Amino acid sequence: MTIAQQMPHADRHLPDIEATARGLYIDGNWRQSKSGRKIDVTDPSTGALLAAVADATVEDAQASIEAASRAAPGWRSTPPRKRSEILRRCFELMIERSEMLATLISLENGKALRDARGEVAYAAEFFRWNAEEAVRITGEFGTAPSGANRIIVDYQPIGICLLITPWNFPAAMATRKIAPALAAGCTVILKPASETPLTAYALASIYEEAGVPPGVVNVLTTSTPAAFSATILADPRVRKLSFTGSTGVGRLLLAEAAKHVVSCSMELGGNAPFIVFDDADLEAALDGAMVAKMRNAGEACTAANRLYVQSGIYESFAEGLAKRMSALNVGPGVDALTECGPMITTKAVEKIDRLVVDAKAKGARVTCGGEPSAGPGYFYPPTVLVDMPDGVEMAHEEIFGPVAPLYRFETEDEVIGRANDTEYGLAAYVFTRDIARGLRVSSALESGMIALNRGLVSDPAAPFGGVKQSGLGREGGQHHGIAEFMEAKYIAASF
């Protein structure tokens, strides 16, 4: 089946996949891997092969370091206004080609086209935001308390950065790292997930067209990520690791980076509580739940993983959520009518099914969905589970799929304790008409981000990140994101 045949309801802004998969992007050139090996990229909606991309070796990794090192002095000395203009042009080109990029994301990720369009707009915004931040990097000047000297603080690029991104947001997770790194004056090596590399390569062409010099951004895919990352982190010229992915992989990378004292930013796993109090606006809470749970079919680290609903509104909320979830149109990502696409792999479907089977065995009741879908493709239907006990596996493990488990609670103190009973602390959601309670609960929740009376928390202008096992550092925000890619240099000066 051709791409066009898969898109009966979509605009025909089709990506040139053959051109997108033409090789590794190193030093402004497209080249094949030293090994000659390839990585297959499949469409999760059908299981069909989309393309085969180059499989980078440690020699290719070393070549990318050399390229980034050669480009570093020139990019570091590029005037902030010039860097800003290039980043702004990246934003403009992404918007101009948004439909092509959205289609590509839907094809390799399976994401519903409407969600893919939203991702492209979100991803592009990181370039616009950081284009503005690039010209606002300022230092500090003051007098030492003793009066003996002046204190000058200068902020300088940290150096070459290794950026590792996941498959669930192949555009946004890349631009959320690349844009502030470039704004700060750093050069980067991006390793996108091998499941969804095509978007990263398509964006590399856009950066080149926007005027990003050769070597400033390098993009490599590999089937041996451990050896690849270890090679790059061992080079003393590499001073930053920014990783988005699972907590388990994050721990391994932190250990590797610690060997060489490399600065790390980590955006890791989540187990987001979604709390609905009796006094909440029911329709607003349901609207929020559908966004927080079903954005990207639940394959998001910020997805609502545990829905705690107070007893007085529990039955109405459960009924309304099941009605909405069962009405969602499940289908191929590139079909414009699709509201819930496939999971990324068969392994993902198997994990979701394992968690649902465990919950049912321990007393949870299914009100919609609850069984894997037949192929082709890797589908799991939107599912609602009610009467959830706390002892189920999915209370402590990320579902990463379209399953909404509902837990009943009675008091504010009770739900805060249950919500915080996790090693994770990325995002949380609170719905209540009582603004004082909303702020009080938000303060008590052990989470890096709180969405109060809304189902979407992410914004390029706000700091994104978690506490506990959900990560280190922040991405985005007025100064937080760009600060991760800079070092403060203190100068004690006497005049």
C-alpha cells in the first residue's frame, strides 16, 4: 500500500521518505555508515517497512565529534542576533512545511494526524522562543561585600552536547534540546530513537536550509546506543548530555557521564496523578482527562497514569469518561479521522495488556476496551478501568498507552499521600473550583509540573522537568532551558 492510499482523508503533503533516509548527517553532509548496516523503520499502523536508515558505528560517532569540534569556535563567536535570525528561520520553515512533517510523524510514529500537527506547532515554537532568548543572555556585575573588587559573571556556551531523544515526540523532543543549545552557542550531536528517525533527518535538512553552519548540528541513528553514547561521553570535548527517555536508561547514562564528569539534564519517566475533587466542573474535568490521558494515545511521560476521583463525583466521572473513550475513532495515524492511533511496537501492546490483565485479576472492572486489537498494526483500544485497588502493577508502572484507571478517594490528605506514593514526580493534574484548595494541593504534590484545572501542562515558555526519579534540570522557560547549556564564569576584577 502506498502512502497516498493510506491517507484517504488527509491533505496530500507527502514527505519524500527516500530523500529523508539518505544517510547520517555529519558536518553538513549526508553519508553512509562506516558499517554499511541499516536500521528498518516501520509504520506502526500496518507493520509495513517505510525506510531503512544508516546504522552509525563508534567511528561515525567520532566523526560527529570532530565535526562539532571544528564548528564550535565559529558558532560560539557568531553574534547572538545572527544566531537568533537562524533560529527564527528554522521556526518559519517548520511552519511552512508543517503538513509534511506531521504526515511523516504519523507514518513513522503512528500518531493521529491531529496530534502530529499539534506536535509540529509545539516543536517549531521552541525555535521561535529561543530565537528571542538568544539575544537576552546577559551577565552580572556587582561589588563584592568587602568592597575589595568587582564581581563579574559571564555566561558562556558549555561546549559540545550529546542529545538523546525518544520516539514518542520525534520533532518536539529534538527541538526542545537543539534550539536552546544553539541559542547558547553550543554545537550538538543528536541521536534520535531508532523507531522514529525520519523526522529528525527531515528537520536536519530544514536547519541546513535555515543557515545552520556545517557541523553545528549532527544527526546519527544507531542500533548500538550504549557503545555509541559511551564513545561520545568519553571525549573530553563533550561537556553536556541531555536525555529524554526512561528512568532505567537515564540511570545508566548518568553512570556513564559520571565517569567523565559530564553535565547532565535528564527528563525521565512519569506516573502522573490526575485528581478530581467533588466540587470540580465535571465537563471541564472530563475535557482535561481526555487531553491528559489521550494526547498521543497515552504514549507520553506526562500522561495521566492514575486518575483519583472523589467519591461524590466518581460515578458520574466514570460514566462520562467511558462514554468519551469508547467513542474515539481508532485507526491509522495518517487518516485525518483517526483520534487514537497504534502503539509504537508489538512489545508496547504486550506491556499494556500485561498491566490490564493484572488489574482485572485484582478486582478492577473494565467499562470499555480492555483487550488488544487484532492486526495489522499495533493497536490497543481506549480503555477505562474502574474500582481500581492500589496494589495493581499499573499504580507504580507507566502505562504508556490509552488506558485510564480510576481510583476512588475520600479526603484531601488521603489523595495527596496516595498521589505522592511513587518514585516519580514529573506532572500532576488537579481539578477543583476551590482555588485555595487547588493551590494548596499543588504545593503539596511532589511533582515538577502541576496543571490546575487544565489537561495540558507543556509550554515552551515554562520550565519542563520533574523531581525524584523523573529527572534532573529543566527544559524551556524564560531562562531555565538555555541555562542548562551554559556555564557561569566568575571574574574578580579590581579597577
